[in-house]
Amino acid sequence: MHDALSDERLMLAYRDGDAAAFDALYTRYRTRLYRHLAHQCGDPRLAEELYQDVWLKVINARVDYEPLAKFSTWLYRIAHHRLIDHYRQHARNVATLFDGSIDPDELPAADGANPARRFERSDLASRLTRALEDLPVPQREAFLLAEEGGLSLEEIAAATATGRETVKSRLRYAVGKLRLSLQDLL
């Protein structure tokens, strides 16, 4: 029953007391949101902490939820603000938060993948992670919101409180830099 409902309808149902609606939303976004946070901060433990905080904020905001934007935009805006709060709270240079990397072995492998294919995927994942880490934070965020989050330019602009054209430029520069970093694979 919940599979056919839009994200916004699910959140409204959750607001009205349907706990199964939250489960459906969580299932839809758990992987994308975690990967977005992990790529943003570069530390799986910190990503897990931020991930839990974002879902807690969703739970706490349910009583006031109104579908003024797409649910995904609202969710990633919460994640964006949580990341910024973390950076401010710890008064660190943002670049130092990206010195770790995601272990490629933690990325899901295709079922039945042979060892050679797993190694190839692991190597590709490592190179992609490094290329993402080399992007300036705003470009990385825009790219990950588009690719991991599936957000449109307008949704990214709303989630990050940035102009559409700025988001478009950040995406263009991010894709160009990633292509350059991975050009031998293309």
C-alpha cells in the first residue's frame, strides 16, 4: 500500500500517526542519504552520526511538516544544515574533514561478482572517492545531491539556499574536474 504513495503523502501519513509510512520513507532514502553524507564528510563513523541526526530531525519535525517542497528537497536540506552545523560546532577547516575515505570494500558489490570484477570495482570506487574528495566542498555537495540524491537543479538550489545558476555552474565544474581526474577510464 505504501509503495504507491508519493514521498510527500507518506510524510503526511507519518505526521498523522502512520508509523509504517515512516518505514517506507526510510527504506526509500536510507542508502542515498547515508552515501551522500559519507561522501560529504569522508568519515563513515561521522556519516553514521550525522545520518542518525538527520532522521531524528525528520521524526521531530513530523508534527509541523507541510509539503511546501518535494520531500527529497526537504530531507537533503536538513542534511545540508546538519553538515554545516557540524562544521561550525567543531570549528575545523572543512578540508580537514575530508582526509579520510570510504573503504571501497564497504560499497555494495554485485551479487556473484568474481574476484577480478570485485577488484576492478574496488579500484574504481577508490579512484572515484579520491576524485570526489579533491572537489571543492560546494561542487562536491551539488554533484552528490544530483547523483546520489537524484535532485534537480531547482531542488539542489532550494536544499542549499543557493541560486539555480550557481548550482548549475558548480555541477558543470564538478563534472569537468571529475572527467579530468578519471579521463583514462573514459
